[in-house]
Amino acid sequence: MLLKPKTITESAADFVFELFKNKLPPIYVYHNFTHTEEVVESCRKISSKLGINESDLEILLLAAWFHDTGFTVRSDNHEDVSIEIAKNFLKENNYSDERAQLVFNCINSTRFPSSPKNLIEEILCDADLFHLGTKDYSVKSNLLRMEWEKTENKKFTEAEWYKINIDFLTNHRYFTKYARKNLDELKTRRLVKLQKKYDALLEEIEIDKKKNEKFEFEKSKLEKKNEDSQKAPRGIETMFRNTVRTHVEFSGMADSKANIMISVNTLIIGAIVTFMIRKLDSNPQLIIPTFMLLIVSLVCIIFAIIVTRPKITSGKFTKDDIENKKTNLLFFGNFYNMGLGDFEWGMSEMMKDKDFLYSSMIKDFYFLGQVLGKKYKYLRICYTIFMYGLIASVIAYVIAFTYMPIQEFNLFD
């Protein structure tokens, strides 16, 4: 028994099913195969009521099957992709170019805003939005909302979604007599219902907004009152915090500059010891400039080390020191040798006494300033010696090379 060959529309249905199954991203919960099937069935339903002939019905159903296949590639201007997919399918199935163009025109007519130019295009446009006039509208609307939120990575508020639906229903119109007769009434009632819900929601939002404004006003008054009462202490704390931060940053800069001097001069000394000293026997005129440079580098390293060398105190305090407010617990050098219990007690006592706390903070950044002053003093001496010593050494080398002929030599021999 021979099987009856499939019609072109049946082949299209199978093709679209496989295409959606394999290539449509799962985030498309509205524009999927289920929606396409519903559009096809709506096309059949409207066509049967309007007496469409079989030839036009075939074009209509082909367009219905392919009109949303472009979502397998992209959502923006998906109609262009849908037409390309339909074109390839129809070409493979030897469909006439003239009738294929009618299919493409139908698909293109569903582009928003709809612009049908003949009856079959009007049927497809009405079938595509058939649910606007049915009880399925709410379910379809929620599916579309979920899809847009996923594809656009945006959350719609209830008010925003109501407004989108109201605007769409207001501007939408059905084209065929059947749709206007059977779908317009329910669509209009739904529009009125949505408008009432939207107005009620806006009123509720406005009430909440006024409540929030009143709450924020009272809150700002209370905050201003508290701010005025705490303005002076906050300003003092900000001053201490910024001053200490600045001191610490400058200390870090000094250490960084000293490290640069240590690195540079270590390289110079290494080069002199490795390459130059063993060549001085044959070129005695280079002894003086070489040792000048060596001494300059050595002195610079000494001063740079003084800058970075830490100074540690005993790290202990007594109960009398705390009671008489003579120690500063904000500096680790005053407590690092103390037990945890003694340190916690000392910090608690200090935090209880605002004057003691502020006094400790003052002492902390005062001694930071003292240390910082010494660092930069020695750092300035270091850089001055390096600058003038380097100049003098270079001049000495120039004199040696100019007035005293030297024997050619290779530093790496």
C-alpha cells in the first residue's frame, strides 16, 4: 500500500517543528511552535468563514508556518530571517517563484505595525493576534512578558506592563470581517478593564508616593537634627581620619623612593665590583672617578636604609599609663608585647573616655608626623648626594677620558 505523498503545507509543518525543536532558544516562551500552531489553526478558522479557495489557503498556511521562524536566529526584524528560511525551504521543494513571493509578502505583512495589502495578508495578521479577542489573552500576555524580560534583560513593573498592553490594544485593529465581528467586542471590554486597573494602580502609586514623601520629609528632619548634634564630632573624626591617611600615604611614598635608591645604587655597586675594579690596574686614571661613584652609591644606600629602617619600642604599657592617659594604644609599638586581655581592657578604658581617645589620636598622628619628617629629611639628603655625586663622578670620568689616554679594554673579558 503506497503512502499518500505529503502536501507542501504538511512538509512545512514538519520542517518548522524540527527547526523550533533544535534551534529555538528556550527563553522564547511565547513565540514558539505552540504559537505557530495556533496561528495556523486561526488562519484555517477565519479562511473557512470567508470562503478562501485552496490555492490562496496554501499560500496563507505556508506563511503562517514560517512567519515566526526568524526567532530561531534573532528577535529584531525576525521577519527578514523568516522570509529567508521560507525561501530556502520552498526552493528545495520546487515551489514556483511567483507563489513563493506571495508567501513572502504575507510574512512581511506581519511586521509591526501590520500592513496587509490583500485578504490573505489580512487573515494572517488577524490570526497572529487572534488571542487579543479571546479568553486566552491574560495567559498569552504573561508569556510575552516573561519572554521580553528574558530577551531584553529588563523587569517590567505592573504599571509599565498595563501601559504597554493598553497602548497596544488601543492602536490595534482587526482587518477581516470575521475578526471584527467575533473578536473586537471582547478586546474592547478587556481594554476598558485594563484601563480601570491601570488607573486604580496609578492612584495607589500616587498615595504611596505621598506617604513616602511625608516619611522622607520627617526622616530628613530627624536626620538633620541628629546631624546638627553630631556635626562637630563627625568633623573632628573626619579630620583625624584624613590626616592619618595622608601621613601613612606619604610614609609609603618615602619608603618607595628609598627602595628605588637602594635598587639603583645596588646595581651601580654591582657593576663596579663586577666589571670595573679588575680593569683599574691597566687604567689607573679611572681609579678616582670609579671610587667616587662607589662611595656615592654606598652613602646613598646607607641613607635609604635609614629611611626604611623600622623603629620599635618596648611594646608594653602599665595600668598607671592607662589611668594617667600617658600611652597611645593606637600605635602597635606600644602594645605588641602585651596580652590580649590587658590590651582589650586598655582599649575599653580609652573608648569610654572621649578626651583620652582624642588625645591618643592626636599623639598618633603627631608621632607619625615626626617619623615622616625624619624619613623625608634623610631621603632628601640621599637624593642630594646621589644627584651631585653622580654629576661629580661623570665629570671625573670625562676628565679622565679627555686628558689621560686609556688602554682599550673589554668589560666582559
